[in-house]
Amino acid sequence: MMDVMNELLRQPWMAAVIGTLILLLVAWLAGVLTRWVLLRVMRTIAERTTWQWDDALFQHGVFGWLARLAPMVVIQFGVALVPGLSDRAGRLVGNVAQALMVLFVVMAISRTLSAIESLYQQTPTGAQRPIKGLLQLLKLALFIIGALVIIGTVTDQRVGLLLSGLGAMSAVLILIFKDTILGFVAGVQLASNDMLRVGDWITVPGAGADGDVIDITLYTVKVRNFDQTIVTVPTWKLMSESYQNWRGMAESGGRRIKRALYLDAASVHFLDEEELTRLMRFRLLDAYLGDKHSELAEWNRQLGEAGEQVVNRRRLTNLGTFRAYVSAYLAQHPKIRRDMTCMVRQLASSPQGVPLELYCFTITTAWAEYENIQGDIFDHLIALLPEFGLALFQQPSGRDVRAGVAAVAAARVEQAAPSDRGSTMQTAS
């Protein structure tokens, strides 16, 4: 047995194997020791200082990737000390170690960029102008350059020669990275013009997006819809197609109410004295009725003898008086903004009736509160319509049809009743 061992030790390749094993063991020990010391020191610094950058670098694993460089450095410089190893094998091992060093450096830089992004997001500007897309582009360029350097290192080829080969494939590269290029250009335009921020409420009809922006990347914009679904919209799509950003509404502090009451045209009429007397009970109509009474009296007085005919006179209508009431009601409403447009306008009549539109802004932009304010206003106005002799236009329902049929049947019964009574009297005589 000893003779066999001695014979193996005399083999020239055995020295290379033993030297390689020793080199790998030393490299492994160097990596473990470097990782333990470096991570322990940086964790202690991160815990005892108030700086944010060291915490971010530690959390994103930058020091872990840097610690992986130690074994590769040992192999890179120790491979020449291994006895019996051919120059070709030593050069190959050195090239692989050097390529791994480049990979670890690239990963450390990439994690550093991620740490920079996390620190930037914590600033007030970071919430408004995200740089995630720009950093993703830098990472993409970093990985491409790193891949070229690694390939050149392993194959002993110059990077310039590899770049010249890539230049001949520029058309293919443009086709492959088309979305990346379009996304980068769109992201730069969106950021430079402040067209989109994380947290903005946007509506993209073509993509089915209607909600808050939660992330902006190099390729996509993520939108959380109000039904809690996530819609991913390509960044370039926001530049090639139109979309609606509600940020201006949120920053203004007022949300628009633009809704119409459709009134039955048959219920519109001139007011008589009895109706005027009844409407004088409304405090909000005091100024309007007083001014209109004086204006119409002066107008009708100037008509002279023609004013004796009712058709020539100007008179108040229930629709005009109701419009004045709604305007006064909105003007004194505590939850309607007075520094923004507030008006009540009558739109063109349609087969659905006479639209009376309310155009105003609430004091809040919160969705639920806005809907409550809008609902309270229209509840009040709809319930008040009979006081003005007005009625909402409404398509006939099944109940209306049944009531009409019952009325026709009752009329026919009443018409038939006298003839039945006459026949009975003649038979009795």
C-alpha cells in the first residue's frame, strides 16, 4: 500500500492536484474569513450610526458580493504557484477567476444602484419623480458591458473586437431592444415634463386602467384599479395614446359635480298668484322674487295698452324660479366651493325632457365624501320639485302600464253601468 502511495506521489500530475486542492482550500478560507469580518464590521457600523446609506447598502447585499471577490483574488494570484500545472491550464483558471471577479463587481454595482433607488424614494422628490426606469436602463447597460468583458476575458479576445461584431448586428439589437428603447424615451418624456407620478389617479381607456399608479419602471406602469385589480400599461403607450391624469383635480382641492335633472316638459308653466304666494315662503327666493317682480312690472308697464293682453306680458315660470332656487341653494351650501365655477344651466331639450344641469365643485376630492355630497344635493332637489309644480321625466314602467290599463277598464265599467240600469228598468215595466 505504501509503495502505491509513493508511486502516486512521484507522478507529475499529482503535485498539480495537491497544489490545486490546497489553493481551493485557501481560497475558501479567505472567502469565509473576509465575509465574516466584512459583514460583521458593516453590520456594527450600520447599527451604531444614524446614516441611511450604510443601512441601504447592507440590506441590498452589496458587501456580500464584494466579499466574494476574496476567493477569486487568491485563485487569480495563487494559480501561478501551483506546481506541475501547465501554462494553458493556469491561464484558463486565471481567466475564469478574473471573469468571476468582473461578475461580482457588476452585481455589487447593480445592488448599489438598487440601494440608491430605495434612498431616493424616501425623499419628497422621490415620490413625485421616480428614477426607477433610469436606473433599470443603467443596470441593463452595466450587464451588457459586463457580459462583453466576461466573454472577452474567458476567450482572450479584445472587447473592441466584440463591439465591432455587435455593430454589424445593430439592426437585430434594435429589434430585440425595441420596447426598451421606446420605454426609455417615453420614461424620459414623462419624467422631464412631470406628466406622471407614483400615486396619480389616471384613466387609460384603451388599457382598461382606472386607478392609482403604484409603480413606474423602464417598460411598464402599474396601475391599481379601484376594484383592486392590477393593470400593467407599457410606458410607451402613455406617450402614443391619450390618457387622463386626475392629479390636477386632487391638487385643486375641489371635485366637479356635473349632473342634470331631466324635467318633464309638460310640467313647465307660468306661475299664478297662488303659486307665487306659496313660493314666497322660501327664504332663498326672497331676493330673486323681489328683483323679478320689479323688473317684470316695469317691463309690462312700458307695454301700454298691449300689456292688457296676458300673452304680451312677461311672467315668471316655475322652471325659471326653480333654477334660481337651485343657484341660491348651491351658493349657500357649506360643502360647495365658492372660489370655483358654480352655475345652474338649462341645456337643449331632448326626447328625455328638459335637462337642468348643476355645474359646481365640492370642497373635498375624497371619493366617498364627494358622492355623499352629490347625493344629498340631488335628493333634496328631487324631493322639492312638487313644490314648484315640476316633475321628473321618466320612461313608463310596468307599474305605469298596469295603472293605465286599470284606469281604462274602470272607465269602460262606468260607461256600461247606465245602459245596464236602463235595460233593467225597461224589463221591469
